[in-house]
Amino acid sequence: MSPPPLEYVFKRVGELEIVLDVYLPTGATADDPASVCVWWHGGGSYQGTRKACPPNMELLPTRSNIAFISADYRLAPQSNIHLILEDTVDAIDFIRRELPGRLEGKIDPTKLAVSGGSAGGWLALLAGIPTKGQPGAVVDPPVTCIASIYPITDVDTAFYTTKQRPVSYWPKGIIPDDQAAPHIDPSDPELCSSSTTSSRSIVYHYALQEALWHHLWLVNAPTQSPGASTDPRSFNVGERLEMAKRDGVEVPPLFLTSGTADDKVDPAGAERLASRLKSLGCDYVWDERQGCDHLFDQDESERMERMHEFLQRHLL
């Protein structure tokens, strides 16, 4: 069993503390520091917690001698997507500038991967693909590599813009409005974590049911980021990838995986992204998992061999 993580507040917004967990290899020293993999949780950007990380990721320190860091971020709609992406950038900045000193030099943040599952995989792609003057995360210098797990990719597809009543996988029929209402008021106080068993855990599914995807994470709170884009296409990963290549920006090596039986995100999104990576001549690995559903990496027995090999190749 892995030792409990070290917890650090990397950002304060008013009274809100945003925290990251650090799982450090026991053999890491200032003379032989560990490279770093930063991970963001899923939940559509509306729900979830850094504590819900996959078992195989928690084993990165012992399995691959790579420090694993799971970071929270503010949640929509109380915070919009621009503020969420700001949190991803600030987490990386803290890891690069502050954390080595706090860990006595036991990490090497010049070798840094970004990763995540579902919405977290989307955030990792937006943070990891460098762009010039585009909305979203701007990480400088760019990350070493990206590992994105069953990510949201293109957010303007019918999967997100058409009501799903009922949501195909939801076992309880239609989610009543009054169950979602306590969690979707953008004027409520900001928060950055919610238990996977809390009543807020229905918000992503409700957003699909009512086609409120963009309304909840972007349009509902534009005044929080004056001048920021409210065009959902600004956050389509495929288009941002093409912008980077067109601008002559080097895209870091990218690992992408998704299950063919996934019905929780746009099932064709990752496949489209893999095709774009190929057509643009990017350095990438596409691991299509036959018959796997969403969250397949949360299984204790799932080793994620190809992803770990990818991280070892680029970080060690």
C-alpha cells in the first residue's frame, strides 16, 4: 500500500484553499530527484475530487520512480472554464517554483507530464498543447508529455448540445430538476472539491440530460473573466491542436486512450483526436481499449501498461 500523500495548498481564492496531493518515491533525493506526473480528476468540471485518483496512478512512485501529484481545481458553474484552466496553470507553476524547495529538492519539475481522466483528460490536453494567443491554459515552458485518459475532446458535438432524456446509462430514469438545482446556481460560493458519493455527483449527468454543458461551465459566469471567449469551439482539442501546428508550435508527445464501450463522454471524440494527431504528424500513442467503458482505469487490477511505458520513456 502506498503511504498517504503530502498535502499542499497551492492557491487561495478568498477563503477557499485549493490543494494538491503529492505521492513521492521513497528513493527520491536532491541528488536523484523524481520526475513528475500531474493528474486532474474527471466529473465534467462540475464535480469530483483529487482523492478519486486511479489505483495505477498512485503506484507511479513505487512502480516507475515518478512523483504523482493529484490536484483539485474550482468547479463549474460557480467558477467558469477560464478560472478552472487558470487553476491548472497555477498548479503547474506552484509545482515548478515552490514545491521543489518544500520537498528538499526531491522532484525535478523540468521533467513534467500532465494527465487526467475524462474532464481531467480534457484539462490535461488544454494545458499541455501549447497555443499562441488562444483562450485557455498557457503553460510556459511547455510540459514534457501528455497522458490523456478517455477525455472530453470536442465540446460542440451533438452529444453535449442535444438533450439526452433519459441519459442512456442512468439507471434511475430522469434526474429531477430539484435534485440538481442546489448545485447549479453560479452565484453560490466557489468550491474546488466534492465527494464522488455526494449529492453533487449528479450534475454532469444532469448537464447531459438537459444539454446544459456550455451553459453551466461557460455562459453562466462570463463576468468572472472579462473579455474571455464564450465560444465553446475555443476549447475543442482538435482545433487547438491544429492551431498549434499551424503556428509552428511543438506539440509534446501525447498518449491517448479510450474504451470502445464508453457512453459517458462523446464516444467518437478520442478516435477523432487520434486521427488528427496522425494526420498532423504528431508524436503520439493511441491505445483504443476494446469493450472498455468509462473509468476502466479505476479497477484495482488495471495496470495501464502502455501508458506507464510511455511515461517512463519520456520522463526517465
